[in-house]
Amino acid sequence: MLLSEVVTSGPDFFYLAPWLVFFPVIGLLINIIFGGRFSEKVIGTVASTASGLTFVVAVLLALSLRAHHEGVTILLAEWIAIGELQLDWAFRVDTLSVTMMMVVGGVGTLIHIYAIGYMHEDVRFKNDPGRFRRFFVFLNLFIAAMMILVSGDNYLMLFVGWEGVGLCSFLLIGFWYEMDTLARASTDNAMAAKKAFITNRVGDFGFLIAGMIMFWAFKSVQFDTVFEAAHHIAELQPGIIIAITLFMLLGVAGKSAQIPLFVWLPDAMAGPTPVSALIHAATMVTAGVYLVARSAPLYMLVPQAQGIVAIVGGATALFAATIAVGQYDIKKVLAYSTISQLGFMVAAVGMGAFVAGMFHLVTHAFFKALLFLSAGSVILGVERGHHHGHHDHDDHGHGDHHDDEKSEVFDPGDMRNMGGMRKSMPVTFWLYIIGSLALAGIFPFAGFWSKDEILAEATALNFTVYILLAIAAFFTAFYMGRQIWMVFYGKPKHEAAEHAEESPPIITVPLMVLAALSILGGALNLPGVGTFTHWLEMTYEKFDLHLHHGEFNLTVAITSTVLALLAIGISWLIYGRKSVTFDQADPLKRILGPIFVGMENKWWIDELYWAVILNPYIAIAKFTADVIDWRFWHDWFHDKVIAGTFNWFSKTFLDSWIDQRGIDGFANGLAAGTKELAQRLSGIQTGFVRNYALSVFVGVVVILGYLILQ
Amino acid sequence: MLPVSYYVGLSAILFTIGALGVLIRRNAIIIFMSIELMLNAANLAFVAFARAHESLSGQIFVFFVITVAAAEVAVGLALIVAIFRNKQSIDVDQMSNLKG
Amino acid sequence: MNPVLNPLTLVTFFPLLGVLALFFIQSDRKNTLRWTALITSLITFGISMWLLAEFNAKDPELQMVINLPWIQVAGWNISFYMGVDGLSILLVLLTTFLTPISILSTWTAIEERVKDFMLFFLLLEVGMLGVFLAQDLFLFYVFWEFTLVPMYFLIGIWGGPNRMYAAVKFFLYTMAGSLLMLLAILWLGIYQDTFAVPELIAKGGIPANIQIWLFLAFAAAFAIKVPMWPLHSWLPDAHVEAPTAGSVILAGVLLKMGTYGFVRFNIPLFPAAAVKLAPWMALLAVIGIIYGAAVSYAQKDIKKLVAYSSVSHLGFVMLGLFALNPQGIQGGILQMINHGLSTGALFLLVGMIYEQTHTRDFDVYGGLWKLTPVFGTLSLIVVLSSMGLPGLNGFVGEFTILLGAFGSDAIGSPWYAGLAAIGVILAAVYMLYMFQKMFLGPEGSVVEEVKKHGHGIKDLNLREIVTLVPILILIFWIGLYPKPFFALMAPTVDKLVAAVQAAAVAMH
């Protein structure tokens, strides 16, 4: 098909929608079946191509939508059909889903390419070349699952993708499953993976319940059917809609790492850095935001539920931002920052500012992916420096196998090992600065526009949330400033940081693309132009939703910019002038005291969950299994009571009392008499057959004689 | 046609020979043959009476008897072989384990 | 219809030909014995495919019926009555499908008395197929009890160290329940004047209070077999002691005889009682789900974990069946198949690793994925299927069951399904715990231990992969496109639901 034709007549490519899933599946199958013979480059190329093709499909779908504003549903196959339950494998193409597809396909492809370089280095340091292929298989699987999630035409297909990405997250967090984050033999990574899956399952439980309520209320879980009937149901039984939306919120909290289920995301940093960037920053964790945005027609009906969602989002944004301040690991800071930013998005879509939330989702995908990948580049640089330093001392060349105690615990991700790296890794430094400024919301970077839109909407829709978010924004700028000072400025605090080397182009080029997007992403939805707003409204106008359109609010914009600059300034005052090392406490600790200890220890939420939920469950399970099921039910009740009673009945009662004393007493007496008789009669038994035969004959003769003579 | 009494007489003689054989001889095989003799004496009587009364039931009984005899011989010979393997003898007087 | 050329009699009794052939093979020619049994079971599977081809999925009634007078004395009306409908066809296929797979799994695991083993195995297949096809209560009872004997010997001869205890317990438990069922069968035969199930259903008219007693008597036999909480005490013993193939068949098919009994006899024969007792059955099912999941998590023995997980999974099946609506019952029947596949596969996998390591203790395992990538990946898929990951078979069953139970009029409250859904979380907890303990983390001590005795832990060989691949195909198939499976049972289930609803209306 000619390009001119595409642009002018706008033929539709909707039939391509299933290929969003097929391409990555084909890619992973090729790598599973033939990957054993492929070189790293080929494996990476196959996977990246598969992912790239999904982006192409997403773009074609976006072009096609210009002629079909209301969106299209492509039916692939019937899935489950029982009575009223009709579920299909059907792909929904509208502006909302296409936005997600483009983010997933686009950022996903960039990260695939980056990962070719990153994983080569990573497997080199961790001594297992076989993992390379596995990584790309998982990555393609993730793209497939994520595409199912965003393109599903009903809640259950969305749920398939929802759990599918959870699985990929599990597999990729536990990618280095035999070690911890410092490559020591340990179950830590595996435990982190399990934690992520199970925490997500708790959220999925909420999703599942929401789906069941929905089905019995609407007799369908197909988006359009539900949304059209929602008005009617909301008038009759508003409680049902509230229940659906709140149970769904539990699912959102699980996947998008909101209070109370956010605890898995920081641990998820155990996965390789491209995974943190793709799954745990840019795409998967935003699925919850997408879900609320998708369910806008439901949420808009129940302001009570909306308020709760917004508060949960706002509280998470602030809470996670405070924790980010107290972290030392470069990726952990970003992880908490992600939770916090997801809080912004959830608060936005919760308030009803769906466009703002989705806008922030898109820009966040750009700059947070950029930050994570740059952090990965930093970590690789430090590792290279670490090895370089070792090889200087150890010419035998196998330094990493015979590390001494000190280097055994060397953590290339700890910011207290870094410092002054703007000189050793200049490209990464500039990329990181761009990402940080975008995250902190400094004009004119992408984050400024999207965050500001959320804040502006919040002033109009929910002022409490605005306060929470504004403070969170202040902390955001502060912890990013702290990170920049600790990593890139000051003197190197470890020889590894001193010897760090810049990463190769395969790593830095995708980052430059992301950096460009982080700078220019704001252009998607400039105040007054509102390209993105119009784009998404194509989906929403179908349901006659009266969305609030916050105007650009100059006061809000100036306030937040001032706050951000102030925060960066304060961070310079505290961290910019002297470096933080392992020997001395964080300078902020001297100022904040116990509050900082709380931040440092993540407010002991993990410990709380262990004490309140996990340990009791384990104790109950052990008690049930050991005491109730085994000792009481199996050993005591069955073996003692049932089998014991039976044995007593048969052995003691029947056998020894009735049988032996009663019946046997009689029988034994009889037997004794018989024996006496028998002994006397036994003389007849000669043992000769002839004698017996003769007696038979005699008997016959006697009987016959009697009969004849009778 | 010969009268029935001739057949019955022959049958009685055969039966007596068989009975004496069982009672007198010690060789298990001979005893077996004697038993066969007795059975066939009975068969002869059956057939004779069946002919005389022009009824088929006697002849049917003969078939049963022949079948049973065949089975009995099979089992009996198997027993004798087994005993012979054990005792290297088929003298029935030596088989007196049942002596009281 | 000609009773000999009927696919039902053929499929049921064909394994007897294999038994006959086995008699003529010398006991020391082990491979010949194995091949004979395998080929017999494969041909049986082929015949079941013919059965499937002959089956008309749109017809809710019994098909390919054979009805011959059998014991007709003293006014008793017992017939040799077989037929297949949507409730039983999938279970017949599951049986013929799992039998060759189990036989294949014994190739190197069973070296002692191969001939007897194969003999009992084929006899067991006859019994199981008979149970699923019999339409006369007396005939059903004969097959039902008949399955006990080979299973008793399979556990008792080829089992683990504590096998006699387990075998006797298995036998006595099942027997005790069956006797109550026998009483109920006799009551029906005498008072309703027939043992044929379709005729009994057509006659109906049993007063509700008597229905409840009869229901409970049947339920005693079936609930022990399922096993429903709290009658599950025999299951961990039987599973732990049974040889791998025995565990596969026990979990895969024998337990389904219990759930099948409920849907084939309890619900249609005593609809009023079923409606009345549905909340209680659902309650026991939900307790079983949660209890089984919690107890699984605390196990130290892999096989025991899988055994207790069956209690939890079959709780889902029971919950679905007693939802008494199309979603619940269809989901329940499909979940019987799913559980047969995934738990069967789990036992196969445990058996495969046990052959190498001779231990089932979690604590010594770890890091196997690195050493045995194929084994690890296949195990992961099966584990995910077992915990109900969407896209795999377990989810389709669990979701439809929960959905059915959530809106069930018979159960009457969404709380049961809500609590059961917690079981979905807990399933992830114990299943991932098992996977993590065995496959993730650093290498466990067992790796060194095995190395001491030879060449270390090996990945799956071709035979083992061939054993597992058919199951995996079905796991994906049912997960992605379950429509053909639902289509087989839909008309029969709809008819059943309509009958139950009519009874429920009549009750009020």
C-alpha cells in the first residue's frame, strides 16, 4: 500500500489489531525454537523487530482512527460462551487504547534495543550467557501480554493481559533467580519476584470480584454494553457501581503500586534495569491508570468512589516521595519515584481528569524510562570501573571469581559509591539531567506540562488532593536533586566510580531518542492547542461524558515551578557541597532526625505487613496443617478414634469378649468332646485306600440290600 | 434282539471285576483301569435299558458319564504323576498319610 | 444397536483384550509388557476418539445407548445399561487420555512385577470407563467398587514405605461411603422398581424429606471420593504412598468419579434435596478451598503439597456444581478436566525428579531451573495452569465456577464465591512457594547429593517430554479456546439446570 494512499484516503488497518499480539508471540517462538543456534545479535534483532512491528501496527491503527473516531472492535474468536456469559477474543481500537499501544510498542522497542547492549554486559558480569535468549523471550512475552491488556474489548480479556504482565513481571524480577541484587548466591531475587506476583494477585482478587459483580448486574463484561447500561443501574442501585469501582481500585492498587499494595514495586528492582524501565516504570504499572481511564463512564457515575481513588493516589504520591528521599540505591530512588508518579496519575484519573492522567502516563513513560535506563548505564559504568580497578591489581584476569571480602559486597547501585561521574560518563550525565528535569517538572520539559495539567485540574476538582500532590512535587524535585548531586557531582567516593567508563552507542542511542521525547513530549498537549485532549475525547464523547477541562492555570504553574526550583536549591545546600559516604550519616538525618529514619526504613511498611498479615498466615497455615489436619484429624481422629474404635470393637469386644469367652467357650467345649471321640475312632483310619474302598462297598451293599429287602 | 438280562449280566460281571480290581490291586494305574471298568459297566447297563425302554435319557447319561470319566482320568493321572515324582512309586499302600 | 460393535462397550472392555494378551507374555520381558499395555491404552484412546466422532454435541440425551436385561429375578429390574452424554463424554476422554500417559510414565519407574502392574492398570481403566458410562445404578455400583481393587494393589504393591497403611485406609474409607450408597441404591431399586437412572429421573416423585436422606447417602460415597473437607484424610496418605502413575490416575480420574457422581446422580435424581442442600455443600466446598490452600502451603513434602492442593481445587469443582446454574456446572465439569490435566502433570513432574533424587523434601531442592531448563519451563507452565493464570486452562474453569457461584440462586449469597476467590490468591501463594523452593534460588543440597552417585541431575529425556507435551497442548487449548469443550456439555447441562429449576419452583 502506498504511503500517499494511507494519508489521503485513510483506508483502515483495523484488521491488523490481532497482530499486536501475534508479532511478539511469533518473535518469542522463533527465539525459543531456533534461538539455541542464534548469536546474541540475532536473538536481540528478532525480539526487537517483533516489538518494533507492534509499534508499526499501533501507528497504522492510529492513522486509521482518523476516519473512525468512535473506534472499532475486531473480533478474533469466541472464547467462553455459557448461557448469558459471552466472552470473546476481541480487540478494541480507539484513541485510548491506541495511545497505550503506541507507548508500549514505542518505548518497548527502544528498551529492546537498549537491552541488547545492556544484557550483553550484564550476563558477562553474572557469568551465565544462556540467559540472554531467555531474557528476550520474556520481554516479547511481556509485549504480547501488555498488548492484550490494552487492546481487550472486555474486562476479562483485559484481565488476561493484566495477569499475563504480572507473570512476565514475576519472571523478569526473578530473572537472576539464583542470586541477590549483588550477585551473591541467595533467594532474594526469587523472593522479590514471588512477592510481586502475590501482591498483584491480591489486587487481581479485587478485579475478579469487580468483574463478577459487573456480570451479574449487567449480564456482560463487554465495555460498551456495560457503559451504556451503567446510567440505568446507577439510578436503581448506585451501590453496585460503587462496589465495582472500589473493588477495581484494589486491582489498580496492586498493579499500579498504590497504597496499600505498593510494597512489591521497590523490590521489583531486583530485575535487570531494562525490565525496571519497561515494566516497572513505563508500561505495566500504568495499567491501573489505564483501567480507571477505560472505566471512566463507571467512575463518573459515583463521585464517592472517585474521591476515594483520588485520595489514594494523592496519598501514595506523597508517601512514596518521602520514602524516595531516604534511599541510597540509585534504582530504589527511582522506584519510589515511580510509585509517587503513579500516585499522580491515579489521583488525576480518580478526580475525573482522565486526559491529564493519561497525558502524564505518556510523558512519564518517556522520562522515567530514560531515567531508569540512564541509571542502568551508570551502574554498568561503575561495574566496568570496578572491574577495571581490579584488573589493575590482579593481572591473572579472573578478578571477579576471586574477589576479596571487601569487593564481595561492592554494590554498583549504591549512590554512596558514586560521585563525580559527570566527568567519566558525560553522555549519560546529560541524559540523566534531562530526565530529572522532566520528572521534577521544570519548564519546558515534558513533565512540566503533564504534571501541571494534573495540578491545575486538582485545584478545581479536589483541593485536598492538590495539596498532597503539590507537596509530593516538592519532594520529587528534592530527591532528584539529591540524586544528581550524589551521583554526578562531588568527588568519586570509590575507585569504581573514578574508573567508570561511558556506555557504548547501542545503549546511549535509544536513550537519546527517549531524551528527545522527554524534552518535546509536552507538545502533545500544549495549553490552548490540546491535541491530546481532542484525541482522547474521540473515545469519551461516545458515552456523553462531561469531562472537566481545566484551563492552563498560570498561578499553579508558577507555584509548582517555584516549589521545584526551591527543592533543588535546598538539595544543593544539603548534598551539593559535600559528599555522603558510608562512614557518615546522611546530612538530612541531622536535620530531620527520626523522620529521616522513617524515610530510610520505608516507614516500616514491609515489617508491618509481615507482622500483621504474612506471619499470622504462615502461623495459621502451619497450625492448620500440623496440628489440626495432621495431628488432630489424621493421627488422632482417624487413627485413634475411627481406626481405634474399630480395632477395639473387632479385637477387644467381638474377638476377646463375645468370640473367645462366649462363642469359643461353647465351641471349645464341643471341640474337646469331639477330640476325645475322634481319638478313639481314629484307629479305623488305616491309611490304606483299599480299606476305604471296601468300606464304601460294604456301605453300598448294605444300603442296596436294605432298599431291595424293604 | 437279545434280552436285556444278558446285558445286565455282562454289566454285573464287568462291575464285579472292576470292584475286585480296586479292592485287591495296589498299583494305582491298575486301580484306575478298574474304576474305568466299573464306569463302563454302568454305561452298558444305561445303554441297554435305554434301548429296552426306547428312551434317550439313558444314552444322555452315558455321555455325561464318559465326560466325567475323561475329566476324572485327567485329574487322576495328573495326581499319580505328581505322587510318583514325590515318592518314586505308585503303590497305593505307601500312600497312607491319612492314617489317624 | 449391536452391543459388541457399540463404541461404549468397545471402549470400556477393550483394555481386557490387553489384559488377555499380557497373560501370554513372560514376566521377564518387561519392555514387551510395557509396549503391550501402552498400545492397548492407545487403541482404547483411539476408540474413544471414534466415540467422540459419533457423539452428537447438540443432543442433550443419552447417546449410543445399550440397554440389555441383566439380572431380572425376584422383581428386580437390573440391566446392562450404558450411554454417554455431555456430562460423561469429557471424563471418558480424560480417562483414555491419561491412561497411556501414566503407562508411559512408568517406563523406568516400575521395574518390579511389571506384568502385574500393567494388568492392574488396564483393569483400572475398565473400571473407570464403566463408572463414567454406566446408566444403571447397579451396574454403576459394580464398576465403582471394581476400581477399588486394582487401585488397592497399585498402592499396596508398588507404593512407598508406608503403603499398606495407605492402601487399607484408601480401601476402607471408600468402601464405608459406598455401603451407604448401596443402601440408597437398593431403596431406589425396590421402591421405584428400576435401577436405570434415566427412568428414575423420569419417574421422580420422591418426597423431599426422603430425597434428603437418599442425597446424603449418595453424597457419603461421593464426598469421600472427591474428597470434600473434612473427609480428605485418606488422600495425602494415598497420594504420598502411591507410585507416580497411581497418583496421576488417582488425582486425574478417580477423584473425578466423586464429583461426577454428584452431577450424574445426586443432582438429577434428588433435585429438591440438591437445591435445599446447595448452600451447605457450597460451604463445605469453600472451607475445603481455603483449608486445602492453607494446609498445602505448610507442607514439606512435594507430593503432599500437591495432594492437599487437590482438596482445594476440587472444592472449586464442588462449588461450581452446586451453583446449579449453567456457568457453575459447566465450569465445574471443565474444572474436573483441568484438574485432571494440571494435577496429573504435577504428579508426573514430581515423579520425574523423584526418580533422580529419591527425595520429596522441599528443603533440599533449589535452583533446578538452571540445571534443567526444559523441566523447569514445563513445570512453570503446569504450576501456572494449576494456579489459574488466564490464558491457561485453570482460569477458564475457576472463573466460570466463581462467576456461577457468585450469582447462584441455589447458593443464595455471593459471599461463598467471594471467599472462594481468596483461594485464588492462596493458590498463588502455595504454588509459587513450591516453584520457588524447587527451581529458583541457589542450587539445593540435593544437587550435590545426586552428583555423588553419578552424573548429576539430568534434564527431561525424550520419553518424558512426549509424556508431558499432550497435556501441555490441552492446557493451552482449553485456556485459549475452550469453546469446543463447553459445546460438548452445554445441551446436557442446560437440560439438567432446567430440571433442577423446575424442582426448585415446585418446592416453593
